[in-house]
Amino acid sequence: MNTDPTPPPQFSRRPIRELPDALISQIAAGEVVERPASVVRELVDNALDAGAGQITVRLLAGGVRLISVEDDGSGILPEELPIALKRHATSKIGSLADLESVGTMGFRGEALAAINAIADCALLSRVSGQAHAYLLEGQTGEITPVARSTGTTVEVKELFFSTPARRKFLKTDATELAHCVEAVRRHALARPDVGFAIWHEGKLVAQWRRCGEAGSLPALEQRLADVLGSDFVERSVWVDFSSRAAPGRPDYAPVIKVWGRAGIPDAARARADQQFCYVNGRFVRDKVITHAARSAFEDVLHGQRQPVYALYIELDPARVDVNVHPTKIEVRFRNSREVHQAVRHAVESALAAPRAGQTAPDGAAKLTHPLAWPVRGGDADRAVAPGADGSERAPAPFSYAQAAMRFDTPVGHRVSDLGALWSAPADTPIQPTALPAGDWPLGRALAQLKGIYILAENSQGLVIVDMHAAHERIVYERLKTQWSEARDGSCLPSQPLLIPAAFAATPVEVATAESHTATLLRLGLDITPFSGKTLVVRAVPTTLAQGDAVELARSVLTELGQHEASSVVQRAHNELLGTMACHGAVRANRHLTLEEMNALLRQMEATERSDQCNHGRPTWRPVSLRELDALFMRGR
Ligand SMILES: Nc1ncnc2c1ncn2[C@@H]1O[C@H](COP(=O)(O)OP(=O)(O)OP(=O)(O)O)[C@@H](O)[C@H]1O
Ligand SMILES: [Mg+2]
């Protein structure tokens, strides 16, 4: 055995030396500038900070040969031009306190210096009231008077010319161009009050005209349609929410505003490529926000589908640290819980309003008023509009749920419980549907198809409803409400069976029933062992009284058998209630009378999230007259 120690690798010690300034700048630039799109983002940031109303981006070879960003903003004084290119030189903050409440996109005074270190830069700027514009050549430092209107143009030529290794990492011109366009798109979605244009090799690639005042919802809607397509707007709902101060929680922000649009579950995609989040006007990728938005869709989205949304979050700048990532794409919240709650609540309540009746003749969902948002129950549940006291919101909020409730009355029979209606004797005086079909969002029932679908007629055409899926959601929502009302361990309202139902049970089912008695009682189920092989159901939840008690008991026991600890049951209660709802819901092949069908339609209109069943599938679809006409080639 060789016992000689391994000789140390050849190592020559070098003295520690300070790096030359140019190299420091080039290394620092690597943090900020990864590709042409990073330059575009920084220059557009600067233009927006300068108060520009119109920003024009011109590119050659995907931005590698030239990036020029022209704005009509405030301009830079000639004597400040050379300083603008220096590292750590900024007009945007002057102290740590400024940094903590920064309201501009920039604050480090790094971007222009970084870009100048790795490309051939020129600044051309004119401040209003000055006779000339001045041009500064970044490489030579030479300043010459030139002609230009008020504003600034920054020209960046031959990106990475001095760092060829970096240049090798760039993709094709087309790919780099696509990234540049994406960078401008993100800005455009944040600022409908600013016009944007992008040119590549002399051709106009994209253009978004100025839509209106900053903060105006119609302007935002227009911009979203221009940038993401009208489909995005048609298949999304307004989110418009302000959190209230949490009394006794000084660690909570007084107000967090969340607005924007959230796609309806039907608009979800296979990839998460249409999720735009902004914090105080800055595009960010943030796990807290993404998670909050995702959980708002939890109850209505099918499987792995990715929701689409554009969400704008505004909060006290002091409660969010923007100085955590070199490209500022990440932020850190002082209290991520308050942000999570606000975003989740905002999106959830926007999605909860039933959309029946929002269907325009062309099948596109449209809001009657851009400021309409859902109203639930009491005042405490109301999402408030921007403006701390909600006073900016003039028109009365409109809710389809409320409208539908109102429609109940003229029929002379307030339909509040479909189950009760079913069990009503045949001669119960229920007036035939007296209102014209057009007055109900989901229309007037016409017939039942194959025991599965309800066909109804509204002012736009035909409505087809999957009756099991729809009723399942109604029952589920009711169970959830009852569960949350039954706090402190009290039970879901329960109803004893006239004749207790005994059934042959497996040993596991008997054991589960014995060990989960308390949980079963909370769920409104009285299931007791009769013998080692028989269980007896003596009571079921009132809401599910019409269903098959034995089937209900079996599936709840199966599910409970999978959750040992009661804390798990507590957490999984939504799934449990979902299982129960499935059993309580009207089954296929059940014959419904027209009155029962109408009652179901009215309940759908009044139930939150009723457009999707518990598994995220749609519960109803409209077929407009126009679509029917097309089917028969009428009018051709
Ligand atoms: N388009 C512009 N219009 C007017 N002033 C500008 C423009 N671009 C840059 N400036 C001025 O040049 C300064 C330096 O810009 P630079 O982008 O390097 O830093 P910053 O924006 O202050 O911070 P950051 O590094 O975070 O972007 C700015 O603070 C601003 O005063
Ligand atoms: Mg900047």
C-alpha cells in the first residue's frame, strides 16, 4: 500500500489587487443586463420615470445591433448628461428613507452605467425651455448640440461588443426580439395612460395607443384587450377590492388595493403564460401572489389547468422591499400574509358571482358597468372600490345573485330550497313561470333532455344546463355556508330519518364509524353500529335529506377512513362536503317537472360559483340564436 500523501495540486498564489474600474463596471453590468430585453426594460423604466406619454422602441438585429428608446418625458440637463452614465448616480433617491418608500421604477443609479460598460451608448436629450437638445457620446464623453423636441433618446449599439463571451449566449434575432416585445408588453399592461410602439428593422412590430387616464378602469380594459386580445377581456371578470385596516393588528397594512381582471375558469390554460402581477406598478414574479391567486381558483378549476389574470396590487411602498433582486423582478413583502389574504379574497369574490346573464348575444361575457363587482350578503362582505372610503364609486353595485333573488318574488313563490320543492305535494300552488323568458339570466325551462340536461330559453337563445353538476354546486355551497356557520364544534343542521336505514358494512366501515362519531355528528350524520356487520343511519344533513342515506354514509366513511387525525378532517372538510354534495345532488335520469327545473335555474342564479361544478366542469352553456341560425344557415 502506498502511504505517501497525495502531492498538493500546483498552485501559484496571486497578490490581492483592486480591479480596474472598467472591469468592475462590466462585472456589475452582468447582473443587470442579460440580453437585449434587459436593456429595453431599463430604458423604458427610465422613460416612464421621466413622465413620458409616448415611448418608441427601435431595434436592429433583435436589439443586438441597436436599441433606441425615445420618449417625450422631462429630459436631462446637458450638464447632468455625463453624470447619468456614472455608477451610483441617480436623481430618484437621496437617502435611505427615500429608498424605503421609493415610488419610481429606478433607484439604484446603475442601469445606464451598466449598459454603457458593455455597449456603445449615446444620450440625446432636451429639457423643455432649452434652445437645443444635447448629444452625449458614451465612449468619448463628447457633448454636441443637436436638434430634437423635449424628451430623451437613448441609443445602445453593439451590445456586448466588449464582452464577446456574453454575446455567444444570445439566441436568434427572432428570439431576442420576442423577449424585447415581451418586456414592453409588461410595461404596457401597467400603463394604459402611455402609448408604446416597437419597430424592428424599420417595420412596426407592435403598437399600443394611449387609452386614457392612469388608474381608469375603462382605459385598463382597453389596454388589456389591445395587448392580450379581446378574448382575454371577454372571458374574464373585474377584480376590484380594497382591504380594510385590521383593527387590533398594527402589523397589517391599512389598505391593500387589488384590481385587474381574472379569467373565468373556462379561460384557464395548460401553461401559466398569462399571469401578470404588478406591485405598485412594477411587474413582478412573486410566489405569494401566485399562490394566493391559485388558491382563489381552487374550488372552480379543473385539475392542472392554469388560471389567467392581470392583477395590480397597490400598498404602502414602505411595506414592500423592491431592492432584493438585480433586475427588480422580485420583491419582498413586510407581511406576506396580508398580501396573500387580500389577493385571495379579491380574486375569490370576483369569481364567486354567478355569471349567468352576463352573456352578450355573441356569447361573449360582458359587464353592464365596468365598475360592477360582486356583492355578497352584508356590508362586511362587500368588496370596496378604490378610494379609502369607497366614495369614488358612484353607481350602485350590481350583482346577478341579488338580481336573481329579486326575480324570485313576482312568481309568488320564493324558491329557497329545491329539496323542499321536490317534497312538496303535487298540488302545492306553484304558479307557472309568469315572467318573460328574457328576464331571467338562465331563462325559462322548456324541457329535460335524456334525464341529464335542462333546456331553457332566455332572451339570447338556448341555455343548456347539466342538472347534476349544477345542483351539486348548489348543495356544496350551501353545505360550506352551513359548515362555516356551525362554528365551535356545533353540527350541520341534521334531520332524523323516519325509518333508520340499516346496511351491511365492512369491518373497516364499522371501525371508522366508531372512531369518528364526533366528526360524523358535526357533519350532520348519525351512523351507529348495530352489530359487527351492520351500521344504521339515523340522521342525515337536512340539505341532503332527499338523497340516498346509505350511499352517503358509505362514501363519507370511505373518505374518513383515509384521514386518521381529526385535524386532517378539519383541513379536508371541503373535500368531505364535496363528496356529500355529490350524493345529495339530483341524479341523472331523475324526472324533473318544469317547476323543479325553474327552481334549479333560479338557485343557480343565486349561488356563488354556480358556473362550475365542484370539479371545475361547466354547469351550463349558452347557445345563442346567432349560433342556431348559423347551424341552419338562416339569413344566408
Ligand atoms: N429617459 C430619461 N429621461 C430623463 N432622465 C433620465 C432618463 N434616463 C435616465 N435619466 C436620468 O439618468 C439617471 C440615471 O439613470 P439610471 O437608469 O442609470 O438610474 P436610475 O433610473 O436612477 O436607477 P436604476 O439603476 O435603478 O435604473 C436617472 O436617475 C435619471 O435622472
Ligand atoms: Mg433606471
